[in-house]
Amino acid sequence: MSVSIEKVYLAVLEGDAIAVREHVQSALDVGNNAGEILNAGLIRAMDEVGQRFEAGEFFVPEMLIAARAMQSGLGLLKPHLADDDVHSSGKVVIGTVKGDLHDIGKNLVAMMLEGAGFKVVDLGTDVDPAKFAEEVRQGAQVVGMSALLTTTMNNMKAVIDAIEETGLRTEVRIVVGGAPVTEEFARQIGADGFAPDASSAVRVCKTLLE
Ligand code: B12
């Protein structure tokens, strides 16, 4: 692997967005393939971030800073990425459910999924069940829902009902999360998966698509 790609990897781990952009640019300038910079630099670094988080060596702030650094490199790389450079892990639609405006955790999950190679459609906050259902019609393979309020977590069930009405429930995997959400709640409402944090969200989505 080239020295510049190794520098991209290290700069993401350090959460240094400016250095990430500089090293992505030098890696491109010396002729590295954009897909290689993505996979061996940015995505490999986010995998490591996820592992450090699970080992208790990184916390939410470090994960957010690394994810933002990764995103800034991704922005620079995107125009150079030919479709066949990127092996997409699958298409995920994610949003915070109706009535809920909390989005920090959801954004973190979206960034980690993007870092892991998923194509992510972020519907934002206060999302109507019909909007999730529409994305399922458009071919989303995974639906991710976030809720931070005990009053809004019940709206996750409304989304699952809306998806069932499309007749495509068996075509899509549904994963839920957010501070008040538990594995048991996920099972009760008929979701396929639950994750307590962003790095396990990536693992759960990968497993559900296997
Ligand atoms: C920041 C914050 C806000 C900010 C939100 C800013 C924003 N852009 O998000 C503001 C100030 C706007 C806000 C408003 C309110 N808030 Co508030 N807020 C918080 C706070 C302090 C932190 C939440 C947070 O960002 N955590 C950090 C992230 C990284 O963690 P996370 O969201 O849990 O996400 C992780 C996991 O849960 C998981 N995850 C999350 N989503 C998903 C999705 C999927 C698919 C998967 C797999 C995993 C996953 O991965 C994430 C990353 O590791 C919490 C307290 C707390 N400690 O949780 C209260 C809290 C959630 N808020 C609360 C309340 C009551 C409110 C208000 C009603 C207050 C008011 N009276 O106006 C309003 C509601 C507004 C609304 N309609 O949504 C209560 C909820 C109580 C309850 N039992 O329902 C809390 C718990 C505070 C408290 N202790 O009372 N809030």
C-alpha cells in the first residue's frame, strides 16, 4: 500500500479532517486509484475506529471526529470514484422517527455505515412512516430507525406497519436504535435487528444482509 494511503488511514484515526483531505489529494496526485484510497484508507480506518470503540479505547466524541474527518476525505474522493471502484455493501435508508428531533446518534450511525461502504439515504428527523415506506419501494435493502424519546419510540411500529402495507416487508431488513430502545423492544415491534451503538449498527446491518 502506498505511503499516502497509509497517511490517509492515520489521519482519519487522529480525526484530523484537514490532514485527511491533504493526504487524499496527494494519494490521487501520485496516481493511486480512488477505490483503493477509499477502501484501504478511509474505510479501513473507520473499521479500526469501530473496533477501538467496542474495546472501550474510543468514545463517542472520538468516533464523531473520526467520522467527520472520513466524510471530508470522502467528499474530495467522490468525483473520482467510478461506479465499479466501490463495492457497495447495500442501500440503507435511515431516519429519526416522527415527533423526534434528536439526530446526533442517527448521524453517527449514518456516517459509520457510509464509512463501511453502504449507500446511505438519510431522511433526517421527524420522518413520516410513509417516507420510509416510499424508500422501500425505491429499493432500500435496510431501514434504520432512531428514537431518543420514550414517547416517539412507539412510532417505529407505525413505520413497520407502513412497510408491511407496501407488500415488500420480506424484501427489507429493519434495524432500530436510540437510547431508550432495547433488543426486546425491537423484537416486540417486529424489527429484524437492534444495535446499541454505531459500530455494532454496522455489524448488525452486514449480518442481516448476509
Ligand atoms: C442532545 C439532546 C437533545 C438536543 C438534540 C440535538 C440533536 N440535534 O440531536 C435537543 C436540545 C434539541 C433536545 C431536545 C429534547 N430532548 Co433531548 N436529549 C439530548 C441528550 C442530552 C443527548 C442525546 C444524544 O445526542 N446522545 C449521544 C448519541 C451519540 O447517542 P444516541 O442518540 O443514544 O445514539 C447512539 C445509540 O443509541 C445508537 N443509535 C442511535 N440511533 C440509532 C439508529 C439505529 C438504526 C441504530 C442501529 C442505532 C442507533 O447509536 C448511536 C451512536 O452510538 C439526551 C440525554 C441522553 N443522555 O441521551 C436528551 C434526552 C434524549 N432528551 C430528552 C427530552 C425530554 C427532550 C425534549 C422533550 C426536551 C423538551 N422538554 O423540550 C426535547 C424533545 C425534542 C424532540 N421533539 O425531539 C430526554 C428523553 C426522556 C425520555 N425518556 O423520553 C433525554 C433522555 C434527557 C433526559 N434525561 O431527560 N435534546
